[in-house]
Amino acid sequence: MMKMRNVLMLTAAAAIACSALTVNAEDAKTWVVATDTVFRPFEYTDENGDFVGIDVDILAAIAEDQGFEYELNSLGWDAAIAACQAGQADGMIAGASITDERKESGWIFSDGYYDATQTMTVKENSDIAGFEDLEGKMVGVKTGTQGAAYAESLKDEYKFDITYFEDSPTMYQAVDGGQVVACFEDTPIMLDSIKQNGLALKVLEDTANDGAPYGFAVFTEDSQELVDMFNAGLENIKKNGTYDEIIEKYLGAADAEAESETEAE
């Protein structure tokens, strides 16, 4: 009789434990992360209709390393920021440059995960060779980006006008179609777009700024836990080689090596 009682007690304890695990699994937070729609090679839709890119793979690797669940929503740059600010998303990964201006306006950044500069791009047969050739002309930028900030910082000195676009592909088409004579964009994005899409554009490399690292961002201290997990996971995937594999997958071995050297400095 005693043995049966012990078995019943153990069975009951196991049932309670399983029930607790089920409740915990149901209560586990699923973080909502917003991103851009087209910012190749960091986020874009491939030929199979799958959403892929450096940011997509880095987030997935970090989530696996840290053991958290997330939902990635492709919203577009402005909409991603708005969703975070409105509390509809917990964080954002979309090639967002870490700047003092953004920090001062409420952005809370992770450690940097990729260093990028911004440069000016013109048509392949353009006679524009530098900023001095922009006087009196119209250039294109993508709203709210570092490319836009870079162009705005040069506008008065070089006496050109700016028009704003909601996405990169439309901006590139405007350069190709002659609606604007140039655009300002993140260098790796522009180089990849020219290569992958056969755009008749060229990057004027001597027009690059000093650049800044990209970071994962949240907009409230309530999401600080997500930033902390991102930082811990980023450190781990850099140590175990996963990070280099992701960079090489999308940008090639040279870029992966360059990023590793940057981190070591």
C-alpha cells in the first residue's frame, strides 16, 4: 500500500511539473521585431519569396543562441520606427546607424553589428564627379536615413536641392530616369543593388563619409532585456564563427574578413 501511495504521489508531482512547464511555455514572451522591406543585402525577399538578409540571419542566430522567441514584421523603414514608438513592436533591426542624434531622440541601441559608410551615386554615364557638380541640381534620399542626413549636411555648402523617397528602389529609378542627378545611400546597399540588379549607376567612392555602425534598436527601457540578449548573442555568434559565415554568405569573404578586423581594432 505504501509503494502504491508513493507512486501516486510521484505521478501527481510529475503532472504538476508538466502543467507548470506548459504554463511557462504559454506565458513565454514572443518579442515583436520590426524591419524594413527592401534594404538588400540586409533584408529583402529572395527568388523563392522568402524574407532573407544579413539582419534576418543575425537575428535568427542570436535568438537561437539566447533562446528567445520573436516575430519579424517587414513594415518599411518609417513604419518600423512608428510601430516601435507606438508600442506595436518591441524592437527594430533594419540597418539602423547608431548616432548621437538618434540616441538623444530616444533610440536605445545595441552594440554595433556592422560598420557602414554613406556615399553618393550617379548614373553610369554621368559627368558629375563630386559634390561641386551638384550646384542647382536635385538629389534623392530615402526619408529618415543616414544617407538623407549626410546629404542634408552638405546641401547648403554645395547649393543643391533634396527630394525624399520612401524606399531605395524608387530612389534608384529616379536617378536612372533623370528625375534626380544623384542619390545618397549606404555604401554596401548601393554596391549590392548595382551588382544584383544590373543598375546603370556608379558609386563615387571618394564621396564617402566616416560612417557609423548598424545597431539593433528599441525605444523604451521596457525592452532593455531584448537589447541585452542581442548583445550577449552577438558576442557569442562572433566567437563561434556564425557571424562571419552570415557576412560571407551575403557580401563575400573579403567583407567578412574586413568586419572581423574592424571588431579586433
